Amino acid sequence: MMIRVWAALAAILCVSLMVLRPEDVPRPWQPWSPLVLSDEPNPVMRWKLRTISFRDDTCRAVLARSVARAAFREDLVDSDTCHIRNRVELSGLDLTRLAPVETRCEIAVRLYLWERNDLQPAARDLLRSGLSQIHHFSSYSCRAMRTGRGDSTRMSEHATANAIDISGFTLDDGRRIDLVSGWDGDGPEARFLRAARDGLCRWFNIVLSPDYNALHRDHFHADMGRFLTCR
């Protein structure tokens, strides 16, 4: 169903662009212009976002044009199943910092869009404060998937840094909100954490929260695997 919706939107967009002169199309809506992370999200941005993961130089250029604090590194290859391609050391996004984490460029870009377009607005709306820091449990880990029945034989998305685990947040006013203690209930902090989870689902293919199982009681898992899940 979602594929058909996107196909229809793409068709409408193509027809619209055919009847307009290139100079009449606003830059954020130009399929031929580079992706700019500070633009307001739109269907063209999402289309561009789907293409950058296949071109290392494009992803790095997109991140370099933003205010993200990112250092580009050589690929890390531990084995055929454990590696970081298009490796980035990330220590800051739009308005927040985080402990330096090595991850894939695409994961860094999607975190930036989440923080700018979903996380900060939710914090200001529900908690009356901006965010200063995102806490995490890392991105790269050469291991198999963990399940409620034990480790799987299938490698985790963490084995290729195609995932990140988010454990909590620090607000501009000094408050700290962790999933392990703040998820339950219906107060502002719990509502913020649910909004943060729902925002992650806009940018990542798979998002798992404490609602999924006990293994995720203290963090959000977000990855760009092949399937679509938001729980």
C-alpha cells in the first residue's frame, strides 16, 4: 500500500515538474538539486534520502553541508560480516551533542533529520525545553541479533553500523530523561518519549521501543534494515 502511495506521489510530482520551468520550481522541491538537511521535509527530500545510501560521496557531501559535528573516517573492516562502510564519527547533530559514535553516514544523516524535525519540537512542546544531549549505547557491534530466546544465527544490523541504540536525553534546563525510568505512565516525559519513538519511525525502517519486548526496556533500537517495523 505504502509503495503505491509513494509511486502515485512521484507520478504527480513528475507531471507537475514537466509543466513548470526549472527556475519556477522552489529549490527544496527540485529533484536535481542537492539534498539540504535544513530544508522542510517533503516527498522530494525523502526520495533524495533513499538515493544517498548508494553513493558514499553524496552522503558525505550532504552531511558536510549541515552543522553536524562529523569526522569522516576510512572504512573499518573486521570481517565480511562486521564492518563500517562510509564511516563517520558523529559527536553532534543540529542542536544536540552526543558522545562520539562511529556509524554509517546514512545513519548520521537520518539522526540529524530526526533531531531537527521531530525530537526538538516534541521537547519544546511537551517539556517546555530544548534538548542538549542524546545518550546512546553505540552503533557498531560485531555480534548476532539478540532475541527473547537468546542470540540468533543472523547477524545484527549493528554488525555493519546500520543501527543505533538511543537510551535517553538531557534537556537544556538540565533534566535527564531515560527510557528505563521514564517510559511508563502518561506524564509529559512519557509522552515525549513516545513522540521521540514515533519520530524515529519517520526516518528509520525498523524502530523497537520498550513496547516491543524486555530487551528494549532501556533504549530505542533504530536501523535501516529491509523490513518496516515501528513498535
